[in-house]
Amino acid sequence: MRARVAAYALIVVGALSAVSWLGLFFYYSETRPHHPEPENGRVIALNNHGQLSYLTGEEDRWMTLLSFGAAFMAIGGAILATVRVAKN
């Protein structure tokens, strides 16, 4: 029972992280400059269907963390749920 709850919690947190990534992606696409600003460290391009926005290294790291974290949590939860169901 605890494993099932943990599995579903991982799936839900993974899905929420994916939604957060999507929201952050569109927020950055609209609010960040559309040309590089090396003096401010905004040199990493974010491509939204051809519209480029430029992020700092920290903003890019948060985007990467959210995307990989969401995938790993959701996949880990799905695997855990599958393994637990197969054992029962």
C-alpha cells in the first residue's frame, strides 16, 4: 500500500513539475529579451517556434532541472506502480 501511494505521489509530482516547466517556458518566452545581452549574461537561446528569448545560465539550469526532474519522477513512479502491481 505504501509503495502504491509513493508511486502515485511521484507521478503527480512529476506531472506538476512538467506543468511548471511549461508555464516557466511560456513566461520566459514572453518576458525575456529577444536579443542577446552579454553584459547581463543573457546569452542562452530559448526557442519558441522560431521566436528566440535569451536566458541567463541560472534560468536555463532551472528549466533543465524541471524538465529532467519531471521525467524522472513520472517514469520512476510508473515503474514503481507497475512493479508493485505485478507482485500483487
